Amino acid sequence: MREIVIKCGGSSLEELPEEFFVDLVHSHEQGVCSPVIVHGGGPLISKLLEQTGVKTEFVNGLRKTTGDVLKVVEMVLSGSVNKQLVNRIQLAGGNAFGLSGADGYFMAAEPAGNSLGFVGEICKVDTEVVRGILSRGQIPVISPVSADPSTGQKYNINGDTAAAAVAEALGAPLSFISDIPGIYRSGGGGWFEHLTVPEAESLLEKKEVTGGMVPKLKAAVEGLKSGVPEVSVINGLDSSALRALLQNTQIPGTRITAGEVTARV
């Protein structure tokens, strides 16, 4: 079965309809695809940080991560959110296996080298771990929290960046599940149905995308340059969107490719 990496955005996690998980499980059981889930959880992290009085700030869509923030990030992502997603897949009849990038250092991380504190980047993905889970008929559900094997230091990894790293390692298409129907055109006028890498880079250079869409589009560009065959952004709240994606039909969202589309991937 073809592998596909599905990144579930934190902004839509709690609102994903039951149909999303039913379609995911059905497509897996029918041999349509082998889904690999990577998730975020930004809004839930912000909520808990506010409740505990820990200050946080964002720079270009990325959360500045102190030691105290990192503790909350891991608690929310590798604990609460990961297990909620595993549970919802299993309630839909599937078999899911939750893990974080720090488990067995299967997603090795290193410091990103910026002013964002304990924010890292993925330097290696052990695909044998992912494919081992898939070979047992299970759906991997991955928290992006990862660690440096040489020091044991854990890092907050942006979920979009982590998903792109997994897709690159697997050579699989990548889909970002959000709560909006794709990437919006600057100044209104709806969203893009298709973008090429040069067009996406132009949007970033001209700052025509903002907030959480910045790391998403950057991850898409880097992934496509490194062998990811196709990236899409779809609205997970649309009950038919995931089905269209997994059945390889016209998606209600934005497709991003290295060049002009000549055929469906």
C-alpha cells in the first residue's frame, strides 16, 4: 500500500468529525493507503501555559521554548493529544500506536540554532520504526517532540516540520489537515487550488502568508525539494475532504507540487 503522511493541525484536532477517523480507518483496512499521523497541538499548549502562568511568545509562527515551556509542550503533545488521537482512531474501529520522536530517538533532533530556545529540527528519521508499526496493521500516531541522541536533550519540533521530515524519509505524499480550506490568496479572492514550489517561495518572500501558515508552507517547500512527491492542505472539518484525498480524487483544498501538474501522483 502507498504510504501517506497526514499532519493533523492543533487548531482542528478537537473539531475533527467522526467521519474523518472512519474514512481513515476504512481506507487503511481496504488497502487504499498506509497512513502515518503526525500531530500538533498548539492551541492546547497555549491554553495550559496560560493556566499555569508560563509566558510564551511566537516568532514567525514558531513558539519560543524555554525549559518550562518545553515541559508543558511534552505533557500536551506526547501525553494528552497523542493519546486522544489514538483513542479516536480505535473508537472508529482502527488499531493505532502512539509514540513521540524521542522514543528510541527514532526522530533524532538537533538544536535549530536560532533564538527560540529549545526549538529543534529533525536530522534523521528511522523509517524502520514507522514501517514496523505499519507492518503490524497499526496506524502510527507521532508526537513531534524529539531528542538529541548524543545529549538526551529534548526539543520542541514544529509539527509541520516534523511531518515533512517523516514524509521525506518515507518518500511519501504529505497532507496538512487544517481548519481552513487551503492556502488563501493575498487580499482575498479565495484560496489557491494549486501552487508550485517557485510560487510558494514567492508567497513567503513577499510575506503574503502569515502566522501558522508560514512554517506549513516552508515545510512543504523543503519537503518537495527533498523528494516528497506532493503536498496538500485540506480542511479536516469538511467531512468529504479526507475521503477525496485518500481516494486520489480532486481535493477541496490546495495542492503544492515541485512543478506544474501533468498527472495525479
